[in-house]
Amino acid sequence: MKIEMFSDFVCPFCYIGKKRLEQAIQELGFEKEIEIEYKAYQLSPHASKTETKSFYEGLMEKYESTREEVEKSTSSIKEHAKEVGLTYHFDLMKTGNTENAHRLAKWARTYGKEAAFIETTMDHYFTKGLNVNDQEALIQLAVSVGLPKEEAKAVLESNQFAEELAKDRYDAQQLQVQSVPFFVFENKYGIIGAEPLEVFIRTLKQAKEVADQKLNITGGGDSCGPDGCIL
């Protein structure tokens, strides 16, 4: 069963949604039947790659709100994070451009380490104050999941895997993705947002029925095989 997950590293609901999906898969015992394809989706593709500000400052500017108002608005997100075993530290989070992190994730896929890199990057951003603009920090995260340091550095110093990000953007446009997380199950069912666990469980069951459908073969007409043609 194939699941596509459109997400961004700095989207608080993406990490929560990812955890709920993983919990649903585990509860159903589908671990060996699932293939997750991670799709890059940049919420702020034009954000500075050098300058940063606190997450709260970013929200205050975007919504013209006070510090008290943005702290109140993020308190419910913290509660949702706790439900899936996460402790969010919005006071440590910083704004930034996630292009480099997404390119490293695409590179990590070539080593079979994409899922591990995405997990550790999200964990460090939301719980440990990772600055996604800090290339050295991203390299260290890559190394921590078993990826070669010099290759990670070379990826960041080049434009490698930018085409993969462009393809993901195109796929998102085709599906009319306007917010993340956005999940596509077997190219038939979709979930927008960090929905409750039961929604993921129900959708996984529906998608499995689609994936398990056997090809309905009709007739036995004229055809050719390795041993010749049936006349």
C-alpha cells in the first residue's frame, strides 16, 4: 500500500500528523505492507536562508498579533503534540528556509535513510530548537543517521536534488494541495491535516481494500505466450 505525505519541516501539524499516521499503521499491524513516499512542500519557499527570527516573532509579524496572542494560539498545538508523545518548544523554534533540509532528505533516500533523516530533523526542530538555515547542523543530523558527512556537505554546496523538489511541487499543484500535512492513500483517498487517530485508521483500512483487490480476468481469448500462440 502506497502513502504519499506532503509536509514541511517547520509545520507543527506535519509532525503531529506523521506520528498519528505511524500510530495507526502500528495499531493495524500494517508495518510491512506500507510504503511511504515523502513529498517536499515548502510553506515559505522565499524565506531567508541566512537570517532567522523566533517562531513567535514570525507569527506576530504574519498575523499582526501580540506575543500573548500567539502564545495562546500555540498552546492548543502543544496539547495535540502531547497526545502523540511530543513536547513542542515554541520558544526555541526559529523561522527559516527548508529547501536545504528537503534536498538532504531526497539525497538520504538514495541511502535508504530518508525516513530516519526526516524524523530526526523534525524532532530537533520542534523539540530542540534546530535552526534549519544552519548547514552545519543539518550535516550533523545527516551524520547522526549514518550518512556520509562529506557527501552531505557537497549536496548543500550544490543544487543537487532541486529537480526532485520541483517535481514534488508539481505533484502538489496537480492535487491542489494548499495546506499540509496532506496524505494520499493508494492514489484514491486523502487526508488533509493532522486528523484524529481514528480517521487515519479508517482511511488505512479503506486503502488496504483497494490495494488488496485482485485483477479481475475475463475470458481466455487468442493470445501468445513463451510456448507459442493459442490458435
